[in-house]
Amino acid sequence: MIKVNGICASTATWINGGETITLYAVEVVKPKRPLIFPLNVLIEDEHLAIIHKPAGIEVSGNSFKTISNALSQNLKPSGLVDATIPQPVHRLDYATTGLLLVGKTSSSIRALNKLFEDKEVDKTYYAITIGQMDRQGIITDIVEGKEAKSRFRVVDTVHSDRFGSLNLVELKPETGRRHQLRKHLAGIGNPILGDKDYGTEGLILKGKGLYLHAYSLHFIHPITEEHIHQADEFPSRFSKIFPTYRPPRRSY
């Protein structure tokens, strides 16, 4: 579009000299290249979804390969008026597997974030840790300069020639600091098997990944008020070390 002295011009507009000519060009926005990355969707409605996050991918960030960029390819578009690009409402580390909660509308994203802020989402993790440890306890070490709280319960222990003892631990974080569970367990002398960042020198398992899994989520759906209690599959690599353990399963 072209304007002369602020008025839309046409082929019949005469130019005498001294006019102000403004050219308006329509910005062409190139569509983003879609990330083709299949995800296992466990629950989905118009408001939210719960997906399984595999290891080896970031939830979000500046890289192209993230869960955030893969969501639109895996979820059905919401038909509600405030539908938006699906967004994860919490974090899992790059190497951590398990359940990830996603909002599909602006109102559900706000409501889910509020549930996490108010500590109304019950999260259960499983980890395999190294070394002898108490059967249960509460860890309150400061993380990132902030208060942090994690509950743990050892559900099984096996002997290991290399590591001494390996423990299957049920974990319930009551706060959500970055690397909280990994730091808390390392802080009491029981780092998670495969943890390259917080593990003990000489006892770092290489090439097998991090043995930390976000197993279940329990919360009240902020829109429908249904009780959501979703469990993920128990990792096969955990079962190879603890073949007789079967975690409780519930879903809605």
C-alpha cells in the first residue's frame, strides 16, 4: 500500500513535488519448521494433556529439538476460544524420563501453574541410588538459595559388586527447585545412579542414562474438577535391577 500525504494513493494520484510518500509492505512471516518427534500421549482433553517425556530431550529452551516444539505435532488442537500453543507447565531434566503435564488453553495454563504454586500437584518419582541409606526420611537442604523439601522411602535394596548397594527409592518432592532431587540425594551421600553432574567420582555409570523417573501425577482438574491420577510405565531398566517390584498404578 502507498500513501501520499497520509491518503491512500491510486494510479490516478498525481505527484506535483513536495509530497510525503509512504510505502507499506506486508511482512511475510515464514512458518516455523515443524519438529517431527512422536510422543506417547497418555491423557488429553480440550484443556490439558499428560505425555511421557523420553530421556535425551529438553522440555523447552533455545534448541530446535524440545518437547515444546513437538507438542503441536502430537496433540489435537483445542476447540475452545482461548486455545493456544500447547505449553508444558513444569520441568523435567534432559536425562529424566516420565510424566509431563501440558496446558492447551490460556486459562488452563494459568490454572495449572497456580496448582503447582499452591503445591496441589502430588508428584511421585522413582530413582535408583548408590550406597547404604536410611529407609525413609525428609531432606530439606537449601537449593538455589531457596527452601526445598523432598520425602524419600526406600522400597528395595540389592547388593552390587561395583556400587556396594543399590536402592530403589520412591520420592515425593514438595518443592520444585532445579535438580532438586538429584542435589538432595547427592547431599545425603546417595547420588542417583548415572548422575554425571552430582555423582561420586569413580562411581558414575556411563552410557546408561540417569536412573530418575517421574512416575505419577495426582491433582484435581482445574476446569472439570475431576481427580486425575495418572501413572506412567515403570522403566524396564529399573526392572532389570529390581525385577520383583511392582509400583502401584492408578489412572482416571
